[in-house]
Amino acid sequence: MIISMSEQLDTNVRVIPEWTLGWRIQRALAQADLKTGDLEAVFEVSRNTVSRWLNDWYRPKDHVLKQIALMCGVAPEWLQDGDATNPHPAGPDGSSEGGPRRARTDDLRIKSP
């Protein structure tokens, strides 16, 4: 069955695309003005590992996702599962003035035992 464009536009059905974890990580990095090299340095992983995260071949561990969210100033829940009820958490005083806050990547480097 072929549906004309006018028939498609007449429907009130709204489709919300499924954004993948890799897409959300890419968007978080972009809004925080961070690069994939920052993830490589902080987590001491290869470029291939970061590429696999961004292309949805592998899912980072939950503690890594939380750290990425902190670095980028986005809510961990949004990054992990797309829950957009609060994509930018409030600051320590409860305000969100000035946009999302992010930690310095130097402070987040995972230290080897």
C-alpha cells in the first residue's frame, strides 16, 4: 500500500526516534566541548575502545558512564537510558544558571592502584 505525502501529514502520529547510547555520548561530548581524546586520556583506553562506545558496538560500564556524565555536565540517567526529565542537573545551590557544569578532565583521571 502506498501512502501519499498528504495522507502522512494528516495523521497526528508523532514518532520519537530511539537515540542510542553512542549518540547520547557524542551529544554530551559536543555540548561540553570535549573530544574523544579526552575520554581516551581519562579512562586510559584506546581510540578503538572509545570508537566502539560511540558506535554502539560496546557499552561502557556503568561507573564509566557516570564519570562521562560528570565530565560533560549531563544527568547520568539521560546518558544511560535517555531519560530526559533532567538532562542538565542543577548546580550545588540548586540553580542551573550558566548552563551545565562540568568537571575538569584532569581531576577525573582514573589512577592506577
